Amino acid sequence: MPLKADPNFGGTHQDGSISSRYCSYCYRDGRFVNPEMTIDDMREHIIARLGERGYPRFVARFFTLGLEKLDRWR
């Protein structure tokens, strides 16, 4: 999720400060919420969530391009 769209403006570090890299759905208290999640799992999660909001699957897949460039999966 883009941080500007995050209702909490980002996840939190262990000290409670806001993360400038990870959203609040993925990162809390200095840890990933789902550390076992793979990039393919995330891709399917995004597609499913956008599908629930009425996005066609091909459009939802477009939003997953570039996931491999994010720090979490480098």
C-alpha cells in the first residue's frame, strides 16, 4: 500500500515511531505482521483485495508490478 494511502501513515518501529518504508498493514512494532508471506502471496493478496473493490483482475495485476523492487523482498 502506498504510504500516502495508509490511514496510519505507515507501520511502527519497536519504539513506536512511524516507518517511512512499510505500511501499517504489513509492519507493526518493528516486525512484519506476516513474516512468512512471500512475494507471490502478497501479489495474490493484492489482486484479491482489489477484486473485492471491483477492479478487473488485469488491472489489479498491474498494481503488483514492481513488488520485487521493494525493500522487503530484496
